[in-house]
Amino acid sequence: ACDILDKCTEVLAKWKDAPEVRTHAASLLRALHTLKGGGRMLGMVPLADLVHAIETALERLPEADSERRLKLIATLEEAFDELHELVQRFTHAQPIGYPQAMIARLQDWSGGVSTSVGSNEISTRFAETAFTGNLAVDNPGEQAVTVASWQAETSADEPSSTPPQEQIRVRAGLIDQLVDQLGEVIIFRSRLEQQLSGYRSHLVELDQTLYRLRTQLRRLEIETETQIVARYQYEQRETGAAAFDPLELDRFSQLQQYSRALTESVSDLVAIHGVLDELTVQSETLLSQQARVNAQLQENLLHARMLPFDTMVPNLRRILRHVAQEEGKRVRLSVEAGYDDMDRQLLDQIKAPVEHILRNAVVHGIESPEERARAGKSPEGVVRIQVLGEVTEVVVRVSDDGRGLDRVLIRQRAIERGLLSVNAHPSDAELLQLITHRGFSTANKLSQLAGRGVGMDVVTDQIRKLGGSLGIASQQGKGTTFTLCLPFTMAATQAVVIRVAKSSYAVPCTSILGVAHMSAQEWSYCQKDPMVHFKDSDEAYRVYDLAVLLEQPQSAPVSKGKPAVLLLAYVGEQRVAMRIDEVLGVHEIVIKSPGPQISSVAGILGATIMGDGVVLLILDLASLLRRASKQRKPQQTHDLNGAPRRASEAEKKLPLVMVVDDSMTMRKITGRVLRRQGYEVITAKDGVDALDKLVERVPDLMLLDIEMPRMDGYELARCMENDDRWCHVPVVMITSRSGEKHRQHGLDMGVKAYFGKPYQEAQLLACIAQTLEQVGYGGGCE
């Protein structure tokens, strides 16, 4: 009604500007006919009668008198205002009166034609009373006319009720598309934040560079002024010249003029730096505000596609009843949904796994009524479903009170299928996880419900694709519990980004328990004996080297000063400690499919795009462990194609070179040259920064500048020479101080080579290779 009235108002305005155009009246009649039909259908007699009066007036439209048409248009404007008021009062469930006065005015334009579709008595009685309830009039020979009972039964002195909230129907695919696009927006914002962080770091570098430049210019000014004073004193002493006048500009040397001009340029650069810094602060503020808006938008969009878990409960009850009837058992389903709403996509994806677990509970878990009676149980078995909401995940727990999993039978079937050796002694959690292998079944006979070994592996794969994990626990004679840990939403999830060897990966937070450290001695024990477990908070963790599981080059060796970093994870019911090189932080990621080529590789859950545009693979730890239990051989490593790699090649480590220079340009150029030749490079901007990084990683060779703030190259070389941890690191100096005095001073301190800026790349690379060979570096660089 509001849309129709808005359109009519627009047409009426155009007609007022051109009264002679009769097509406007035709447009109004078409729109009013629709409005009247809707009003009659819902029993809105006052609205329908008023619209009918307007139609009648338009049909009796004056032929040629423009003045009369303008008067009619003015009356119609008032009539449409009253129509709008009627619609608003209907919408807000407020009492209304019959518009008898306006209908009478319109009847004057229509020649007194009655506008009531029903009897005149209806219109008369409407004029006498407000429209607040049912109205029925009995006419002889005619059926009683009943006006609908409106929600506006409140009296005029009672407060109006709250209007109902408008709702629209939106295709689910459109909501999913909007959520996916929001994921892209999150990625772009993350990239902008990372770029802005880069701008901020460069501004810090620029500020330090300006400080050095101001200091150098100040020294230059002092030097030039000293030379001028010395020259004046010499001229005065030799020639007896008059006193020096500072206004005599010819006395100033050209060098001093250049220094003054450079000082002004530095001041301009400082001003530009201030402007850039202010713009960066404003950009950071805008990004922070956008992050809040994105979070609200994401929450609202995700809420728009949320569905209660109860929507799938009726279907689960039907499945449970059907399977129980076929098996001749009595089973009852109990649902405890402590967390009601779930992502619709997530709900659709877990439907099949939950249904299969229910079937297994009835077929394998719940005993027959006779067997339950002998065990002292109720004849009716119970299957419980609990839905719990955690901070970043949803936990669905399906449990039964049946006989539990037969560990002896599982072990026997695993040995028959070659999944276990006869002498193997797996833990209880590892033994229970065997039922998730493809083709594994403990059923004694083949039926339509069990026996083919197809089901639990599909359940595991489906949960893995969702970025979740499956846990299995069982007590003999008391039942089995399947725990599904799932991400809160499929649009975005939290993940830990880690570095292994030279590659970075993401691991969903749903399977991460924490991070721990292991000493070099403990790591050595674990490497020698795979049965040695890592203890943390009274829990035992099986230790693995993630680089070996990924068939990547070996990680950096564990030293006494740098213990091994362990990622503690919960894979099913098994607790594992994965040795990694570094934890790079926790990020919100959007899981994307990497395509069929990469998805077929074991251990890959998906991929994501980080803020800097880098694509990271998301690891599936459960798949990696399953593959390791079948294929891993400690004495042999493989290349990326799966072919055995030579021991010397597997153990080869790239030389690590540290570049220490206060010039960001020199650090970038030198690092690029070294990386192109196959070296691993770390950088430091001065001596203090280099000492901090030396504590973390000791390089195989250092390229060192002399002139640096806080601590120059000579001081750093002296500190390294006096420290047992770093005295063996060869140092090659690259500096603009190319004088023989500085060169000799560096060589006296034990520097292996000395290069002046700019250096020749070929000479530097040859010197680095020769120096590494001289110190007996055991690695190598192709």
C-alpha cells in the first residue's frame, strides 16, 4: 500500500504540472484498482470505499476545463493524504474512523454517485462509529457482511501496540554469497593493515635517517664555518685586512651555501615526514573503525543465516525410530541444545555425519532389550546429543549407553587388514581411531546398515573438510561418545600460523591446545626413542617433527641456547607435540578450496590468503599422522615428488648470512643478491639490533657496516670477538670508509675482508664463498 501511494503521489505531481495530459488519470486508475482490490480482500472497508470514491471522481473527469482539473487534483492530494494516514494507522494497529467527509467531497466531483460497494447502511453506520471491531449488518435476502476483526481492538485511550517488525524472504544462496564477499573484504582489510604497518616501519626508518642527516649537516656547517674563520684569520694575519663583515657574502664559500640549502631541504623533509605520519595515523584510525564495522557486519550476516539445531531433530528422530525397528531394539533420542543457533551451511554439512553416528549407535552400540536386561540396564537405550558453544567452536557430542567399543575385536580386525602389526602396542586413543580407516568394520554380518566398512571414514573426512576434529571415547559396557569439534562458522575461523623450515602454514585453532618448549637434551632423547613422550600439565604428548611429516627440508638444529618449539595439538583422542621452527601468530582466516590437484594431497585441508597476499596451505594434522603411521621411516627422507633423497642432500643446510647496515636500501639490495645465490639472510639496522638477533640465531657469516647509530661496526666486531658464542663468526666489512687507515684497523680486529661502497657483486660473492670454505662450513650452496 505504501509503495502504491508513493507512486500515485508522484503521478499526481506530474499531472499537476501538466493538467491537460489525461494519461496521468489512467495511471492513477490502474494503481488505485490494485489498492482497492487488496483492501477489499483484507476487509479494509474504509480504505476501499475511499479509493472507490477517488476512482469515481477520476472517471467523471472534466473534459476541457484545466482550472476544474487543478481543483480536482488539489482535492485528490488531500484524499491521498488521508489514504496514507489510513494505511499508517492500519499498519500500527491503531483505531480508525470512517472517512465520510472526504468521500462526500469526492461525491460532489462524481455527481453524487454512491461510493459504497455494500449497502448504504454500512457506510452510514461506519460514519457513526469508529472502526474498532467486528461489524455485521443483516440485509433482507442478502448474506450478512462481516468486516474483519482487526488487531486495532484497543480503545482510543489505550497505548498503541508495538508494530510488527517487517520481514523479507531472501534466497539462502544470496546470503552465502554475501558472507563469501565479506570474507574477501576481511582479506583486503588485512592486506591494507599489513601495508600500513609497512608504511609505519618505513616512517620510523625515515625519521632515523632524517636524524642522521641533520647531524651530518650540522657537522658540515661547523666544518665550513671553521674553515671560513680560519681563512679570515689567515688573511687578516697575512694582509692586515679589515674586520670581517658577515654581510659580505663573497666571504662565504660555495660549500657553505650548499650546506645551508641542504639544511632547508632537510627541514622540508621533516615537514613531509610529519604530514605522512599524520596521514598514517588517520589511515590507522579509519582501518580500526572499518574493522569494527566489518565485525558488526559479519556478525549480522552470520546471524542472518543461522538456524536452530532443533530444525534437524525431527528427521533424526525418524531415522532413529526406523533403524531401531529394523534392528528390533528400543531406543530413545535425547537432545540437549545448550547452543541453539548454528551456521546453516555447517548444519547442512554435519547432517550426514550425525545421522551415520546415530545409525552406528543403534547397530553397534545399543544392545537388544534382552541383553540390556541381563546387564541390569533399562530395556530402552538412550542416545544423547549435546550441542555446546565454545569461544571459537561448536561442540556436538553424540553418546549412547550401549556396550561400548570392543577393543579386542578392533585390534583383531586391524591386524587382519594390516593396519597394526602383531607386536604393536598402540595407546587406547590410537586403537579407537582405527575405526575411522576406510573399509574398517567390526560387524559380524553384512546388512543394509553395517558391515561394508564405509561410513566412519566418510564422517571423518567430512568433519576434516569443515576444519573440525573428531574425538572418540568409549567405556566397556557403558557406551561410546563421539565428539565433533567444529568451527563457529564456515565463513571465517581462527588459525595459528607457523613456520616449518622455510615454509609457512596455518593450523585451525580448533585442534590446538597450546605451545611449549623442549630442551635440546629432551629432544635428543625423543629423536632416538619414538616411545618417549613429552609431559605437560600431567598430560603425555607423542612427539613428532612436523618437517619430517611434511617431507620438507630439516628444520634448524636444536641448540642449548634455543630450545625446540612444540605445537601441542589434540588430534581425535590423541595428544601430539609437533616440533616447529616458529609461531608467527594467530590470524582470522577465510578457508578456500585449493583445487582438486592440491586437495588430493594428504595432509592439506585447504588454503587461505594472508594480508600480504601470500597463499598459505592449511594443514590437516590427523591426515598427516595417519600417513606417518603407515609410511614414515626415520632413516629416510623424501623430496617433494616422493622419491628418496640422499642423506647428504637431506642434511644440507643453507648458509645463514647476517647483513648489518643502517641503510635500508643497502640491506635490501645486499639481501636480494645473497638470496638469489641461495643464501639465507637476516638483517639488522645497527649494532644493538644485531646483538639482539645474535642471541636468537648465530649466522655463518656477517656483512658489517662501520658508521651506524647506537653502536658502530668496530664496537660490534669487538663485542663479538670477546664473546665465546660469536667469536667464530667471520666478519666481512662493507663501508664507505675506504681509507687505508680504516681498512687496516678493521683487519687488525680480525675482519676477514674489507670492501668499499659501492662493491662489485661478483667479488663479494666470491669472497663470501671463500670465507665460508676457510672456516670449514659444513653446509653448502648450489
